[in-house]
Amino acid sequence: MSENSGDKKDSGGPMFPFGGKMPDFKGFGNWKYLLIYLVILIVGITLFNYVFLSRLNPVIDFSEFKALVSSGEIKRVELTETYVTGYSNPNRRESVRNSITRSYDTIQQDRVYRTVSLITEDFLKFLDENNVAYTAISREGGAFLNFIFSWVLPIAFFILIWRFVIKRIGNMGSNVLSVGQNRAVIVAEGDITTRFNDVAGVDEAKEELVEVVDFLKSPDKYKEIGGKIPKGVLLVGPPGTGKTLLARAVAGEAGVAFFRMSGADFVEMFVGVGAARVRDLFKQARNKAPCIIFIDELDAIGKSRINNIGGGNDEREQTLNQLLVEMDGFDGTSGLIILAATNRPDVLDPALLRPGRFDRQVLVDRPDLKGREAILQIHSKPVRLDPSVDLEIVARVTSGFSGADLANVVNEAALLAVRAGRKIVTQHDFDEAIEKIIAGLQKKTRVQKPEDRKCTAYHEAGHAIIAAFTPNADPVQKISIIPRGLALGYMLQLPIEDRYKIRKSDLLGQIDILLGGRIAEEMVSGEYSTGASNDITRATDIARKMITDYGMSDRFKNVALTTRGMSMTGQEQREPSFQREYAESTQQYIDEEVARIIETEFDKSKKILEEKRNILDNVALALLEKETLDEKEFKALLIS
């Protein structure tokens, strides 16, 4: 599955004077908060200028100023248009040095007195009579500079601080200035470059969404006949299958605005925030209709309320209730379509899934063989491939991979090619990338004891030989005793085709293959080891599911013995309650039947390996010598 990175976010909105986007204050309530903060800021600066700055040089009465001159306290005066400032030190240089050195012991501290300017000829004569030196100082531009330092710079400082605080609080997810605003990523009309051609492997899902695109493009033909497009479309599928990509492709094909938001973005620690964000989201969407609202991970807010009787998260329930109300509150002909995605449809509230809300559920499943090949072709377009690369083989080996997994395979193969110093990607790079994803990193430096290495070789050979002689088993592609991840060795099988239904004989065959490793270990060393712990766990799970889930036991034929329960309302619970509905004797039978199946298959596989002991030895010796065997080398050993 491919995804273009050309989608652009809406970049409109006012900007800060110092860079950065200003928070989007919409609605009277948010502007009210902003005005309150501005009033507080202005009042604070006014009080600061009045109280703090005025105390630096307090203004005294003019008569008191003259008395200080007469007493000889003031020896020097500076005259301006606004104030008359007197100094106790007659020497200006000495005053400056005094203020710098602060030498109070040797030099008398300079005192400053200020009064309102009342400059007259009599006042100047009065200064001359008292031998006071005076100087007239021009203050051109002084008012402007005073305004800059007293108002502009403090306001700019507070704006910077405010922006910093908003950014920090916003990162914590609790911005008090936009607590009721939705956090949807709004992609403007025409900015989405994703199209249906960029999506592969989900052809059936694309066909279901074509109607939505057609309605958004040509709603009149639906209105003329009286038809209504589904209000909501729920995309259901495992993680990584392309649900978000499909939603973006719908918006790109229709050429309408796209609102994207995660279900977790609605819920906060404050009660009522989620409901407010839902209202704000739908309000903006109605103004931009026709458009698409996409809610990812819907189960974050849409979980069933049945199991929350007497408790639960009230904030999440209020958010869900508001979402239900909003989905009922708009007309189906308004051009507003809701798309949602989840990988857990079983836990959703039934009210969300009723007709009139999410009318249609579209399954976005893992791709089949042809779908995987198409996805690989899309993702490998920008990659330089060697002509020998066969993407069909890669698609066969990657059975069960999602679109995101396949994209990772292509990227890992390209990285491996660069690491090897090549400029093209080869088939070997793809094989190595798949093994790296499935089994983990190769650990060639891990040193094993000779007896442990021999035991590992026989273990993997046992898996491969049982697989080779088990009917309908997938052919062996590769055997290796090079450690990867936590495994000391591994055996890979290449599926011939995708399987959607597994028979009982196939399940028993899988158990045989898993037990083959432990049997081979016992044959060569005479005892068991912990190397087969994962194999035993998987074999036991298959045997248990055969009895409890698939009804394949002799005593309980066609009976499901899974754990489930009933809710207080009589409806089946949407989430597992981990309570069984069968007797203790039935549980004892299940345990005994699982042990019987494992023992029976163990004896059957052991008999095969004893008959093929010479092949087992040859394969193990080849592994000890080469460490890795491919499909051709393994088949040659089977014939010899």
C-alpha cells in the first residue's frame, strides 16, 4: 500500500509578530478570555510604571525643592521641559564615578531630587544667588523613547513569555485557551494528492467507497431520486491495512476538505472537554461542507457502555453521547460524510452501529497474493531494482503481511543494499529483509558450544524433514542455524497459495512440524532442552483451539467451548469476560484431550524421523558445514 507525502495542512490564521502561528481563537468565549488577559497586562504595566518607576526618583513639592537649594543640599540642577532635577554633588563626573564604585566611605553618595518644571527668570536668579550650577537639557524624542521603554518593550516581553507558556502547555495536551476546540488536522480542498491508484490490495473496499466519492462530486442526482448516502462509513480491519490511506484517498478523489482527528484527541482529564470538541468539530465541518470527517481509532471514544454500569469514565461517555447526537443532527444531503477506522469493532457501542449513524461497515483486510504483489509494485516504484528481482516470489513469502509490513520490507531491502555498498536492490536483499522482519536480526557473533550447535542443527533438520513428508504442508524454503533474535536457528516455508480455511489434518500437520525439532533433539542427545519451548507452546495452542474453538473433539463434536458471558441487559458482552460456561469436568476433559493429541502426534512424528534417520543426519551435517541450506540444497539431500 502506498502513501504520498504531498498532503498539505491548512496554514491559514494570524501570526505572532515574532514568528509562529497564533492560537486560533474562535467564538466569543475564547475572545473573552483573550481580552481579559490583555486588560490584565495593560493594568499590570500601568501599575508597574506608576509604582516602581516613580519610586526611583520621587517628585517633591516645588517649595521644598527651593528650600533644599537655600540650605545648600542641592548644588547642581538639570532643567528639562517636564522636570527640574537637583543633585547634591556639584561635580557630574564625580557623581557618575560615585554611582559606579559605590565607595560610600570615601565619597559622599549623590542624592537626587525632582520637582515639576516651573522655570522662570526669578527661579534662575534664585539659583544664581545660591551658587547652584544649572544646565538646560533638550529632550527631543524623549516622549517617544519613554513610550518604547515603558510600553512597547514590556508588552513584547509578555507576548514572548505568553507564547512560550502556550507552547509548553499545548504540548502537554491541556491548553487552557483552546480546551474546547477540536484538534483536527484540516487539509484544505485540493491539497490532498492521494488517489485510489495509490491504494492497492483492497479492491473490494475501494468499490464500496466509490459511492461516497460520487455523492460528494454529484449530490444532485441522489437528491432528485430521493436517495441518501450513508451518513457514516466504518473502516474495519487489522492494523496497517490502509484504513487511514483509504479515507485520505476518498477525500482526494472527491476534492473536498478533510478533517482528520484521532479518537484519543477528544478525551481529556477535564469533564466536558471531549463533548465540546465534538461540537466544535461538527460546527467547523458544516461550514466547510461538502467535506469529510475522519476519526481514527474510533474505539478510544466509542467503547460499549453496557459493561460500564455502575462505573466507568464519565468523560468518555459524555464524548460518545455528544458524537451520537451530532451524527443524528445533520441532514444526509448536506454533503458531510463521516469516516471512521478501528481494528476492534467488537467493543464498539451498538448505538454507533445502528442505521442512521455508521450505516456501512467496510472490511479492509490483509491483502491476498495478487494484492501483495500490487502493493509491492507501488512501494518499489521509487526504488532501483535489479532486473532479476521477482516481486511475485516476495509476495508469496510474505503471506499474512499487511500493507504497512510490505512497505517495511521494501524499505529494509533498500537499506540492506546501501549497507552492502550497492546502488540497486537485489532479490537477496528482499530475502534478507523478510527474514529480518520475521525472525529478527542476524547474530553471527553469537558463539555456541559445539554440542549446542549440533543440537540446533538436528532441531532445525527435524522441523524440515517432518514438513517435507507431511501431506499439504508448505514446501521448505530455507534452513539456517545462524542465530536471529532470540532463536538459535530457524526454518522458513514458502506458501504455495493463500489459505482461508484449514482442515483438521492440516492442523495436525502443523503440530507434527512443531514437534519435529524436539524429537530430533531427543534422538541425538537423549534428553530434552529448552530450545523447543516456543514450539511446544504453539503446538499446545493449536490443539486446545481444535477442541474449544473448532469443535474437533470426539466428546464435544461441533460444540464451541470458548469463554464468554452475558451482560446485565441480556445482550452478549462486546468484550471477553474470561468466564467459562462449562463444568469443571469439561475443563478436565479439555486438558486431557490436549495432552492426548500432543502425545499421539509426537509418536507419529518420531516414527517418521526414525525411518528417515539417514536423511536427518545428512541434513544436520550439511547445516553444521554450511550453516544455511536453500530449497534446492535441501531437496537434493532428501533424494540422496
